[in-house]
Amino acid sequence: MKTIAERLKTARDYIERTTIDAHRPTKSVQLLAVSKTKPVSDIEQAYEAGQRLFGENYVQEGVDKVQALEHLSDIEWHFIGPLQSNKTRLVAEHFDWFQALDREKIARRLHEQRSPHKSPLNVTIQVNIDDEHSKSGVSPDDVMALADAIQQYPRIVLRGLMAIPKADSSDAQQYASFSNMLALFERLKQQYQTADTLSMGMSSDWQQAIIHGSTMIRLGTAIFGPRQ
């Protein structure tokens, strides 16, 4: 059985090779290790292997890990799950990024609850690119309106877009979803100088995501092994 360090090396090698094949600059795609449900010891192993970006989906579990590893000051913590209003303070106080912003109400609460002594909370707008009822996210038509609204909250900063395209879609549907996300991202970048992140691509579709301009791949099982 491969170690976490070995899985990380394999993932990085694949990402670098795919990035080069897509005629994109090397190091232009970051790897976010999704550590939900995994113990702190697994995160420590990944950290020792050079990983610094970690993503959590459950608020209290994520906060517990942030606090347990606060001595590792260069970890960058991303919250990537849906967020209820009554949990915004925990994300504002403990995380560096929130990747699933889909309502101005949440943006306002994160701004109000972010300490002025901390750097602004980085946020990406989650886009429901395939109009799935089971998923959070704004429609593509509403992205720019939410981006405009974010500008009035200086304790958060718009960094880009995030999406979870439909699972098990056809090649044509996958191509369309990623292409539409890239077009939205290019439009966002033209209007907002801080927009530099397109977070899309997971274990089943990260190669196509890189080809279509993703700057951040989110991998969990490929790094930490199957979840219980």
C-alpha cells in the first residue's frame, strides 16, 4: 500500500505532466489536499511531504484540525463545503479561504465576523454550472452580480470561481461544463484584478479540468486513500 507521501508525489507528477501537455506554464496548477474525515496524523504526514494547502468540508471537524495544527503556521486552510449562516463565524475566524460562496448574505456575515487584524478571507464563488438541484452554487447568469456585491465587503476578497461539474457526465457534457467555467472565469478576470483562481477538478475529472484552465485541483482519496 502506498504511503501518503508516495500518493502525493504521484499526483504532483501527473498534474505537472498534464499541465505541460496542455501547453500551460509549469506550477500554474495548485493541489488542494481534501482531508475531510481523515485524522490529524494523516495531515501531518502530507505536511511532512511538502503539502501546504488543505481543504475541509465540515465546519467543526475543520476547526478542530486547524486548532490542533496551529503550530504549523504555513498551512493554508480552505473550507470547501456548503455553509449555513450560523456557522459563518467559525469559518471567518479560522480559515484562510472559503470556496463555496453562493449568497450575498454569507459574504456579509463573513466580512462582519472576520477580524480586522487578520488578512482578508479569500473567497471563490461556487457556480452550479450544470443546474443540478442537489448542488449549491449560483447560476452562471448570477455570477457577476454576486461578484459586484462582494466588493463592498473589504474583509473578504474575491479570488475567483469554484465548481463541481456533474458526475459521470458524457465527454461532451464534461467538455461543455469546463469550457463554460473557463469562459466565466476569463470574464471575471477582466473585471476584477484579484480574480486569479479557477478551482475545479477532482479525482474523476482533474485532467480535463487542467486542460480547461483550472488553477486548483481538489484531491482527497487520491492522496489519503478511501474514506471510511
